[in-house]
Amino acid sequence: MRERIQAIVEILDAKKAEDIESFDMRGGDYFVSFVIIANTLGEKHALALIDELRVQLKAKGEEFLHLESSEQWSVIDLGDVLIHLLSPEYRGVYQLEELLKNLKNGSICNKI
């Protein structure tokens, strides 16, 4: 599993994604084993990252189960791995890192 995550991080890094972080969610209350978050330089950059991931991961036997994409945020579902590609602005607003850290520690609470 660690090799898969490292391969994804290396693909993103080679294509100039920024501020790449991975989260091991095993043993927590989350529906995937790993989450990877990276900043994009814009919509075209996000699309280029998605294309590169699709090509390189397919060669490794990986398959995109689902892809949701907008100008500011794209999510790639590999089954047990989620990849979030966000604009820096969206990443700052949604602060997924904090959510994931809280889920991993079991200290997330529902807020309405």
C-alpha cells in the first residue's frame, strides 16, 4: 500500500502539484484507507494532473472508480484511496487536513 501511495505522490510531484500530503486513515472512522491532497495551479493544471494519473496508474493496474471535477476541486476515487486536487483557495477554506486529522484521532463531532 505504501508503494502505491508513494507512486501517486511521485506522479503528482513530477507534474508540479504543490503541498502534497498523504493521510493514513486505516484504523480510523473513514471510508478509505488513504487520502492524498495536493494543490493545483489552476483548472488546466488539475486536468493535466488527472490525465497523467489516469495514464500512469492504469499502467500499474489501477482504475479510476469515480471522478468528480470542477474548476476548484477534483476528487479521484481509487476504491481504497481518495485523491483531492484543490486550488489553494479552496484548500484554505475547506481545510480537509484538519477534518482528516480529527477523524483519525476519533475526535470529530457533528456540527450543525
